[in-house]
Amino acid sequence: MVTFRPFKDGWPRLRFGELHEHSAAGERLAEIAEDSGRMVRTPAYAWLEGFVYKPDKDIKEDSRYLDFYDRTITLLWHDEDLND
């Protein structure tokens, strides 16, 4: 897995390691689901550091498989305040 960390010293930070099973990309890798095909709600803890004890916080995710590249691309958004 290749990870891009846009917030080098800031917040929020993407978590490193294996894809989380509760993310759309993780479900696709496990062959539980197909491409999300649109923005879907995903628990913030599936992608971001520091949210393990905040299961009520969500972000938006769109994960799609790119057959030509044999890769999955994931876009993440958050439009709510995650600091609460």
C-alpha cells in the first residue's frame, strides 16, 4: 500500500499499516463489497490516527478499482468538525 501524508506536521494524520476492515477500500480488498461508486460514510478511525475511541466520528470515502493500473484509489473528505 502506498500512503500519501498531506498533513506532515498537522492534523488529521492518515494511519499507516494495513487497510482497516471498516473502510470501503478494506471491504473491497476483502471482497466483501464492490467499489463504493460514490461518497460513503466511513468511521474516521478506519483512516485517521487518534480516533480509536471516537467511533461516532465519520468521514466520507470513495474507493474505486482502476483495472488498467491494477490499483484501488481512495479519496477522503471530512466536512464536519472532527475536534469534538
